[in-house]
Amino acid sequence: MWKERYEMFDANLSMLFTELPLLERPQAARAAGFDAVEIWWPFADAVPETREIEAFENAIVDAQVRLVGLNFYAGDMPAGDRGLASWPGRETEFRTNVEITAAIAARLGCRTLNALHGNFETTAQTVSNYRFAADVAAEIGAQVVIEPLSGAPQYPIKTAHQAFELIDEIDRGNVKLLADLYHLATNGDDLDLLADHVDRIGHVQIADAPGRGEPGTGELDLFGHLAKLRANGYSGFVGAEYKPVTHSFAWRDQA
């Protein structure tokens, strides 16, 4: 049993409460017992209008929830885009978005920024882009996390080992792994080994597998793996990033 277990979890507003308009989801998360939230890039463009940014920030503040994770712009996700960091020719767009994202994070107190790699091979420009993002994040005391993904055939970062190799090449102390237990397990990673690398994990997300539903709808021992991570020193949030099946949060009582 985790001490103050509810406070360990944050709600991913891009996956949960999607029956509601985006700006109503922070309040819904609060009503469901979450004090913290995370979200993918919440705007249609890399450079949103000021009024859009202000509306989003006000929704977070008004709901009295803490934003603990924010993605950089990743392109057209429904069309299969998975990030700009490695996308040739979009370096300026990526870097402009990094600065906008960091400014939002600074105002809301968010300290974890997710930079999806993109569906292209890692080049020197990719590493340079990540270093730029890390340096901007460091100015506000934030970290950049790199997430292995499943279900995206062209995406080259699929395992924790591949992410660690890229992190080593970037060579910035505030760049760490986003350990999404669903993606890693789906790609065949041994989740038990993650506990040996807690110092390199910046954030954790959960969904059960198969199916990507809430804990208890698949076959993963999610709470067992989380307990090992905690026992080895992981003290960060755990993002609930799943496709609701039962639309119940009773799983938190089992953590």
C-alpha cells in the first residue's frame, strides 16, 4: 500500500475525460480526486494564439490542479506524426515551440516536458534540437523526458535501452526517460529491469496491456512494478494515461 496513494497519480487529460471539452477536463479531474494533471500539446498548432494559451492556463488554475507534465508540439498525431525533434526542415518550428512550451510550464509550475522524437532517424540535428530543449528547460528548473512508443512503426525509440542511448548522446543532466509501462511492455521490455535505472527515469505513466485500459483490465502487474520503482527511489508522479474501459477510478484503491 502506497502512502497517500491518490496523490501519487496524475490524470492525463488527453486520454481521460475526453467526453468533455478540453477546458472542462481539469475541473473534471479535480472532481474525480486528482490533484495533478498532465497533457499532450493542447493546441492545434505549434504556435497558438495568446488567447488560447491564456484560456488553457486559466482552466488549470481555476480547477486548482497542478500541471505536472506537458508535451511539446508533436505534429498531427491522428495522422501518425510523433514529434518534431528529428523532423528535417522543422528545426525552427521545434525550437520556437520549445520556448512557448517552457513559458507555459514556467507560469504553471510544470517541471516535466515530453519531447517526442519523431518518425525519423536520429541525426546530429536531432541531438542538437534535444540539447536546445534541455537548455531552455533548465532555465526554469525543468527536465525533458524521452518516451519510447509502441504502435508507431516508424518511430525509432521503442525501448528503454534505445532511449538511454539517445540520452547519453544528448549529454544533458536534465534529460531522462519517460517510462510508460504500457508502451515498454508492449514492445517487449522487461519492466522489472526499470527499477535498476530509477535515477534515469524522469516520469512514469501507466496503462494495462493488452488493450491500454485502466489497471486491472489487462495482464500487467502494474502496481507490483510501481512498488519496485518506489522501493528503489522513484518519488515522482505516475500519469494515468489510458483508454477508459470501466470509467471507474476504483483501481487507485488497489495501489
